[in-house]
Amino acid sequence: MSAPIEPNPTPDAPPNKYRREFLWAMGGLSAAVAAAMAGWGGLELMVSPGTADEWHKSVCRFCGTGCTIRVGLRDGKVVDIRGHEAGHNKGVICVKGSMLRALPEIEGRLTRPMIRKGGKLVEAGWDEALDLIAARFKEIRDTHGPDALAFYGSGQLFTEESYTANKLFKGGLRTNNVDGNPRLCMASAAAGYVSVYGKDEPPGSYEDIDHAEVLFIFGANPYECHPPLWERIQRRRAADPRVYTICVDPRLSPTAKRCDLHLPVIPGTDLLLLNAMAQVIVEDGLAERAFVDRHVRFSQAGQTMDFEAFRAFLQDYAPSKVEGRLGIGADVIRHVAHRFARARASMSLWTMGVNQRTQGTALNIMLNAIHLLTGHIGRPGATPFSVTGQPNACGGVRDTGALAHALPGGRLVANAEHRREVEKLWGVPEGTISPKPGHHAVELFRAMEDGRVKGALVMCTNPAQSLPDCDRYAAAMEKCFTVVSEIVPDSETAKTASVLLPAALWCEKQGVLGQGERRYQLVDKLLDAPGEAKSDLWILAELATRLGLGDVIKARTPQEVWDEWRHISAQSYYNFEGMTYDRLRALPGLQWPCPTEVHPGTVRRYVEGDDPFVSKGAGIEFYGQKDKRAVIQLCPYVPSPEQPSADFPLYLTTGRVLEQWHTGTMTQRIAELSGAAGPARFVVSEVDASQRGVTSGDMIELSSRFGSVRGRAVTDPSMRPGLLFAAFYDARLLVNRVVADHFDPVSKEPEYKVTAVQFRKAGD
Ligand SMILES: Nc1nc2c(c(=O)[nH]1)N[C@H]1C(S)=C(S)[C@@H](COP(=O)(O)OP(=O)(O)OC[C@H]3O[C@@H](n4cnc5c(=O)[nH]c(N)nc54)[C@H](O)[C@@H]3O)O[C@H]1N2
Ligand SMILES: Nc1nc2c(c(=O)[nH]1)N[C@H]1C(S)=C(S)[C@@H](COP(=O)(O)OP(=O)(O)OC[C@H]3O[C@@H](n4cnc5c(=O)[nH]c(N)nc54)[C@H](O)[C@@H]3O)O[C@H]1N2
Ligand code: SF4
Ligand SMILES: [Mo]
């Protein structure tokens, strides 16, 4: 099962021509528009060649690429969306971004609060709904203690909203049960960065793509999930024939098809690849010893070790010892290690194939480690870089510490000094913040199931469809007093609600999104929300008042909250004090650290002259660690708990398609997008299908130890035997019914990418 060293043949045409045209048609602006925008100041209210009367700078609300866009309005409606030339995306957007114009107008928006009465959700007024929530939350807290309450949020809320929710629950209600969907997404990346550098968030930037010679794309499918970044990679390849792209993915994904080298690892085994690469780097003298000796420390279970001990540990991972389990030949592993190490600049880009794994943290540590060992860090084009999923997982959730174990600015609830600092910054009495970490996502829903948590506010996320083993956790929400803030009435989660609140979306409200390269951008309010829908910030602030916590949540408007949080950030290495609303409005975002209102932002972190925290004369300094050295933990390979067996002999992996966003509540309602993607299917290999008497289009029943689900199969000649793929956007094919809910012991992120399954033909 080893991969060829030879480059891939000429990239295949995409399966559907319509999809490709759709994707690229959105890229770029006309020369005239680009010229008009060259002077950034003249941008607002620019007249377009299209039908819009006025144009406003904004940000796409979908993915973590964070494309800067121009929103064209006419008669108070969005009529056009363009990529913004001055943004990092240089005018390029993808099909989801371009169809944002249809988002505010999607059919069936939720416009009034609803309360479950006699088993049915019935319309109610805001006062009735909010008074009911406050009364029930108080009753639950007084009877069962604050830890019977919880908040489950989202990397799609604005920073002001996540920050306020975190403060309300941890500093007001006094429970650390605050978690959210970034736990399903970026938790392993965050845990990896904290382990290595002592601080979260990537050291590099998208612009490193423009300088990289080797692009190591690992467990990521940017062709579909981050198209402007893929486009940037293409531009880089076109500019320099030496650029070499490697894709590590068990599946011949659309990205893998188009890279120079595809490494089709066996699902769940690729920590073996990273350890083997490290072994080759060390044994073949490819390590930058001077860099390592000055900037790196090795560690195992808290004990510092030397380079020789690290080398000894790696001996079990020599390419010849891992090739069978990994599915990649030893010669290929050596080739990749040499190519990566010897390049002038290597950049790794990784996403969910890495993070959504029971060894997600270890994989993140080792991805950073191969850069540290070879000195591919802190130079243009040389950087490790975890690509972010959601538009505000970074700024909104990771930076504000809106997770069960965390507090703002990289602090921890378990640390008494950190609690005291935050209590002071929040102006709440000492001892307010509980020292007990709250429940992380999967555990939180288990606590709802067994009654430890009795009341929850779920905001801007659809866990009944997006959690692994989702039926189990949907039932848990039904058992609880669950309040759901949503834009549509029929998400799987809305169906479980005791109270359903109508939310304003994207540019119907104002707030900051913090995206994958530490870039913060402002979304201004351009539209009125439909009916009685309100912003999530308004909902949180009103609830605070009714809970008697108005003195904790004093900041009520987006700008007031932003300024509070901006000043608090200045007391940490996550410092963006210099990013005022005015600056964010005038610029296509800024990257932190950005400590003052004249600071230009930081492209490369830990690098002298760029990062304001690096000491003079240090060159590179990993200041997040006490001894200012990056730490490489030894990471032994542990196989996934989901191993194929006689009952479940196949691997299922799950993910995304270009035209759909997550659980599809928004993109399934936009005809151009649902039409292009079609209904979700199980993608199966021809061998596995024919062995089971299945032909393309047949209905199948897929089962795992966790449950079963029916859906149509589509055979794909490029799918490797033994592997199936399904996306999770379609509620009619609820793939998470069968997905295992094992999680990484450190990051607590579930392993969506590996489930052992079986399937058979089912009647229609
Ligand atoms: N079109 C679209 N774009 C999106 C989103 C969306 O819903 N739709 N969502 C956004 C969000 S929140 C996220 S998190 C990102 C996700 O972006 P990506 O991570 O790029 O997308 P996924 O499809 O989840 O998974 C990536 C790849 O991991 C591979 N994989 C599976 N198992 C393994 C393994 O064991 N090892 C390795 N190395 N790879 C494996 C899968 O085959 C898949 O091709 O996309 C963002 N962008
Ligand atoms: N099988 C499988 N499952 C996965 C993954 C996978 O790869 N495979 N990936 C995981 C990852 S990385 C992620 S990030 C999660 C995403 O999972 P979810 O967050 O559950 O998915 P979304 O569809 O983005 O849910 C957002 C919800 O918020 C609503 N909404 C939109 N805008 C607003 C707003 O402004 N306010 C409010 N209150 N509501 C709003 C939408 O209608 C939608 O129902 O899925 C995870 N689940
Ligand atoms: S790549 Fe992401 S941020 Fe950019 S337009 Fe597409 S969905 Fe929006
Ligand atoms: Mo995500």
C-alpha cells in the first residue's frame, strides 16, 4: 500500500464542471474595480458595476479563512458580494462567500421566541421567554448548584458575544461549564501550540504561502474547505517551479489529486509518519543543531531530556519499522523527510485530519516539532500553520478563553493566580470563579444525559447534528431545560429546545471575527434582522439583567464590550489593545499582537522586529515558555480505539464538501449551493460496493458500534478499498449517528475521522 514518489499524473478534472466554474468565477475583481480600490480610503460606498447602490467592507461569516469582502446593498437588501482586493484574500472568495447575498433572506427564518408548552413549541414574546429562562436558571442554580447550568457556544459567534457569555457564566453564574464547537474543531491545535510554545495560535501567516518551497498539506482539503488559500498555493506553484506540494490524506481528496505527491496513509496512523520523519531528520543529519540547541527543549512526562534521549526514543519509528502499519513505504517516508528538511522554506498546513483524532494533540506537537528540528520557523515561508475552521474560533473562543478549562488571554481556571487576575479585570469579588474546570463538549452532553447538568444555553451551533453519536446527545438535550438561540426553527437542535430564541445573523449585527492568522476584522451592522430576531449579545445582556447580574455584564453594546476586552487583552501576550473599531473599520483587519493604536500588527510571531514581545537581540524567542525555549514532548503512537474487526471491517471518515457549510441549516436553503452539492451520499470504493452487491445510487445501511444510518451510496473509482467518506451537511443522512465519540485525552476533541463500520444493501 505504498505511495509513488513520482508526481501525480495531470490533475483530474473535477467531477462536475458546474462546480469548478462556480468556484473560480468568484475570484478576483475587474481591473477597473481593482484600480478604483487601490487607494483603500475610497472604498466605502463605492459604486459597483453591478446592481448595488452602495458597497460596504465586511467579512465572510462562513469559514476561518476570513475573506475580506464587499457587500453590495440596494433598498436595504444584500444584492451582491465581491472579494475585497485589499484583503489578504486579494479579491478571491469561494462560492459560499459569494452566495452570502442570499443568506439573510433564506426561507423560514425564525422571527419570534418560542416556548415548549404541552410538548409543542408555541410563539411567545421576548419578556415571557427571557423571564422564564431566568426563573428556571435561578431555580436550577439554587437547588442543584451553579454547575447544573451550562453554556454551549460557537466559533461563529462574534467575539463580543463569546466574551460576554464566558463572563456571564464564569464570573456571574459561577460555573465553568462553558464550552462550544471549537472543542470539536481547533482544541487539538490549541493544545499543541500551548504544549510547544506555552501560548495558543499560529506563529505564521497566510503570506508565508507566497514564500514556501515545500507545502506540506496534512489532513486538510483546502481545495474545498479554504479555496482562497488553495488558490494562493496555486499562484505560488505557478510562480516558482521548485515548489513541491505534498498531501497526507487517506483519501484521494480533491486537494490530494492536485498535489505533487499524495501519501494515502491508513486512517488514524499518521503519527507514525511524523515520528518517522523526525527519526530520519535526526539520523540523517538534517536537524539544525545550532537552532535546536539554542531554542528547543525535549521533554517526557514533565522531565527534560537531551537530544540523545529524543534520538533513542525515535528508534522505534525508523521508516522500515512503521511502513506496514502506516501504509507508506520507507523510501517514500525518507524522501519526504529529506525534501521537507532541505527546502529553503517549508510550510505545513493542517486541519481536521489532524485535530479530530484521539492523538490530535500529539500530532500537533509533532507537526510543530519537525519545523523546530529543521529550523523551518520564523522565516518567510518557513512555518507550521494550523488552518482554522470557523470564522471566530480563534478570536472569539480561544483568545477569550470561552472553553471549560480556560480564562481570557491564555489563562486557566485551575490556576489560582490566573483566577485572581481575571476576577480583578472583571471587577467581581475574589473567589467568584470556581477552581473546578467545567465539562468539555462531549462530557457536557453526558452530564445532560445523567442529570448533572439540568439547564443549558446553546447558541449558534447545532450539536444534535454535529456531535459524534448525535442521537444520544440530542436525547440528552431533550431531558434538560435547553434554551437554543437559532436563526431557523428546524435545526436538529432547535427540535430539542425548551425555549427557542430568534437570532440576528452576520451583518444584521455588529462584532469582531478573529480568523486563522490571528487577524481580527470588524463586521458592521448593515441590515435589520427580520421580525423580532435579536443579536446574541442582546440576548445575553438581557438575560444577565433578569438573572440579577447586570452589575457583572455592564458593557451592553458591541463597542463597549470590545473596548472592555481590548483593554483586558493588554494584560496578556494576546495583546490587541491597539485594534480599535475605527482602525478595524478602516483596514482589512489587523493581526495581533498589536499593542498600540499605531502598531501595524504582527505577521510573524516570536520573531524580533516583528513581534513586539521578543527581547532585543534575541532573534527568535519563544517567550510563552518560562525558559523561552519551545518544548518538544515525546509522543508515542497509540492506535485509534476504532480498529477494523470482523463485524466492522471498514473505516468511515467524515468531513466537508465545497458548497455546503457544516450542518446545512444555511447552505441547504440556498438553491445554488444545495443544487451544486446535491443530497449527501456515502462515497464507497467499487470493490467494497460490489462485494456487497451494491451499485452506485443504491440505498445502504451503514452501522458501527454506535448506531446505524441509511443513505444512498455513490461509488468512486478513486476511493481506496476499505474506506468510506461522508459529509455531515444533510440532516436526511445524519452520519454522526454512527460516528464514534472517543476523544483525545488532552484536548478532549472527538475523533470524527476514524470509525470502524460495516454496510449492506438496504431496501428503498
Ligand atoms: N466548504 C466548506 N468549507 C469549510 C467548512 C464547511 O463546512 N464547508 N467548515 C470549516 C470548518 S469549521 C473546518 S474545521 C474546516 C475543515 O477543513 P478540512 O480539515 O480541510 O476538512 P475535512 O473535510 O473535515 O477533513 C480534511 C481531510 O482529513 C482527511 N482525513 C481523514 N482521516 C485522516 C487521517 O487519519 N489522517 C489524515 N492525515 N487525514 C485524514 C479527510 O479525508 C479529509 O479530506 O473547513 C472549514 N471550511
Ligand atoms: N461527522 C463530522 N461531524 C463534525 C465534523 C466533522 O468533520 N465530521 N466537524 C466538527 C467541526 S470542525 C465543527 S466546527 C462543527 C460545526 O458544527 P455546528 O456548529 O453544530 O454546525 P453549524 O451548522 O455551523 O451550526 C451553526 C448553527 O447556528 C445557526 N446560526 C447561524 N448564524 C447564527 C447566529 O448569528 N446566531 C445564532 N444564534 N445562530 C446562528 C445555524 O443555523 C446553525 O444551526 O461540526 C463538527 N462535527
Ligand atoms: S473561503 Fe471561507 S471565508 Fe472565504 S469566501 Fe469562502 S467561506 Fe467565506
Ligand atoms: Mo470546525
